Amino acid sequence: MQVKKFEARTMKEALEMVKKHLGPEAIILGARDNRKSFGLVGEGSVEITAAISEEVLQKKRYTESKMRPQDRERFQASPARVQKQVMENFVNKYMEDNKPKSPVTRTRYIDIDDQQEEIGQADSAAQTRIKSAAQRAWNAMHAHGDSPAAAFFEADGGGGGQRAPQASAPAPNSLKARIEAFQSRGAAPAAAVKTAAMPSQDQSELTALRSELAGLKHALAQFQKVPQTVVGAHPGSDYGLSYEFSPTFEKLTAAGLLPEIAAEILNVAQSQMPPVRFKNKALVDAWTARYLLDSTQIVGDRAPAKVQIFVGPSGSGKTSAMVKLAAHAAVKDQKKVVLLTTDTYKVGAADQMRIYAQILNVPFAVVRKQSDWTYLMNQLAGYDLILCDFPGMSLKSVEEISLLRGLLPPDSIQSDIHLVLPTTAKNEDLYEAGRRFKVTHFKDVIFTGLDQSTQHGNIYNFMKHFGVPLHSFGIGTRVPEDIEMATRERVLDLIFKLSKMKKAEDEA
């Protein structure tokens, strides 16, 4: 017998959880509403206590184990009546397939009917003898006041255990002789005679019944000792989160944070917050927001190196990000800027960068090999900032990795390498790009296309996974307006969508 508690927001959801985990034959032991809340935004829940026998639960598990995943989902979503019928069909088929075969005997076919008739007579005589002996024992107990056992033996022929003289019996192997001997003996050997005459099939059934009875007795004895565990079916329960943290867990994962990262944050909250505040959703969100602010890494006021390198996969927005930052440095900060490119493989890439340099009225040059850097650094010694665009590469082959390393500045030239990635990419793709571009020893990451994505949790995922700070964000296609330096507040805004909520409130 298993007893479990199920907690959900509504009664319907709780009953669905009972049917899914315990099956259609579960017994509802109790239900209550948890209406107690703290603050103005506290939420209630419904708690159901249900029980199911081990036998029925094993039938359900066996049925689901024999189904394909799609069939299992349909089975769990079907009504209780349909589930019960399906379970019975599976169990009946299993019993039919594993039914023991009838034993082969040496009894001749012509003797079967007579033998069964004689066995039936022996059973009937044994039952009559046992009833008679039991009645004599009961009468003797009341007459003498002794124990039932002593009265039984006294009533059955005296305390000496004497028996009536037996007549000469036929051959011992004859069934008729055994029955006559049974009738001439006392009540004490009756059970042994009946056991000897009982067929092997009845013996196996009796053994099975005794085993089942012992199991039921054990289940009843252990019923009060069964721990009442809460089934973790709410969001985040697989990571050890309590029900009160489910709304925040769903909010973080909906924003794009990986479930394991969201659970890691909320597990810290669960261990540090007072339990009395768990019910207050606003307090949980506030604690989570503070954690995100404290754990987000940004470049901040770090002094940039003179040489800025932009690397990343093809189509990640390297060129646009570099030109926007160059325009900010040249126009807003009034710095002397130089634009370089190593992309001589893409048609028109060098010409496009030359046009950008002309628009910004800054020098431009092409780097074709690593030795060009020494010459250019001598020629550009009087400039404040040198920005270099690299070709988009997947780095899936050794040749591409060797080519990229051959274009990077030598170690003697101090440089900052920025990895540029699109926000619209999946977490797996971002992680793979970060792993491949680790050969460049990039110092930070630039995310582009924030305006094209609805989930920005992958920014925090990447930052936490690789332990590198965030440099800046590309937020549109306009040059140079649509770029901004990364801040902790901006990351929090992207995850909790605070700006969209404020805009919706203003419009309302």
C-alpha cells in the first residue's frame, strides 16, 4: 500500500496528477485547500492525499513499460475507465502467456473418473470427521473447563491416546485401502490423510493463497509506517525545488535560462530565504533579481587595449558591431581610430570595410599575414584605437584553425579579442562556437540581434558557462545608434522583461 500527497494549483490538476502517478483505481483519502498566503500576491493550492495497493500499482507500471512512448502518453491522458480496461487486458494476456502447463501423469485415461470419484469421497469423509471432532472438543471444553487442546484429546478417546483396533487392510498401494484406513482412524490423522489425497494442483493453489494472505497481513501491519511523501510533479521539483518556487522557475526558463541554471539560482534562494517568505511570489522574484545582478559579469570600466580584434562564426554580426563601436569612439569619444580587415576570402568584404572607413574619415588597411602586424603598428603608432575585423569561420577543420591563428597579432602586441555571437542562436550552438573559438583566447563576448530574439536567457547561460564578461549588445541595424555597452541592469531587464512590462502599463 502506498500513500502519497499531490499538490497543485487547482483540483483538476491535482486529480490529473493522481491518475498519472497512481492509476485509475487510486483511492482519495482526503483533500484540502491551502488558502493561507503572505502579502498581496500570495497564491493558494490544493492538496490531495491518495492511496493505491502495491498490486494495482505494479499492474500500472507493467502496462506502461510495455507501451511505446506515444502510446504511453495517450494512455496517461485517457479516462480512468479506459485505463483500467487497458491494464486488465495487458495483465490477462501476461497471465495467459505465463500460465503453467498441466503436469503429465502416468494415470491411465480409463481410471481417471473412478479415481476422482474416490478422492471426492475421501475429502467428504475427512470433512465430516473434522467437524465431528471439533464439536466434541468444544463440548468437552465447556464441560471440564480445560484448554481446547486437552478437551479435544480427552473427547477423542481418552488421555492415553489409544486408538480403536484396526481391521485387516487391503494392499497398502490401493486407494480403497487408504480410504478405509482413514475411516477407521481417529480425528487427529484426518488432516494428514486429506493432504495426501489432495492433488498437486490444489496444493499449489493453497500455497499461493497462504502467500497472498501473508502479504495482506504484512501490508496491514505496515500501513501506519508508510511515509507520506509529496510527489514532485510541479515545475522544478526534479531539482529539489518546493512548490512555491515554481512560478519563478517557469519565468526564468521561459526567458531562455537553462533549467539546471534556473534551479541552481532558486536552490540558493530556498536555502537562504526564511520559509515564511516562500509564499510571497514578489519576494522570491526580488531575491532572484538581486542574485542575477550580483552574478552577472560585465567588462565595465576596464581600460581597453589599443588593438581590438573581432572574431566569430559567419553571420554573427562582427562587421556591424565593429563599425558601430568605431563610430562611437571616433565621434563621441573623439579618438583617433583605424579600421583593419583580414577578410580577403569573402567577395567584397575588404571593399565594404574601405567604404565604412571613408564614411568615418579614418585610415584603412588589409592584414594578409601575421608579419603585417609589426609593420602596421609602427606606421600607426600615433593612433588611439585599432579595430580589426576577421573572416567568419566555423573552425571545424584544422586548416581553418591554422589560418585564424596565422592572422592574429603576435603575443608581443597587446590586444583584446571579442567573440561576437547572435542572440538568436540556440544554447547548444552558442556553446559549440565558444568551445571552438577558445583557441583565440577571447576575453569577452558581444551579443548581437537582441531585437530579433524573444528569449535572452542564453546570454546569461553563455556568460556563466564560460566565465567571460559581457562587452556590449547589438540592438538593431542602425549605425552607429543601435549598440550599447553591457550592464547588469540590462541583463536583468532582458530576463524579467521589465521594460516591456513598463511599456504595457504606460499604454494601458
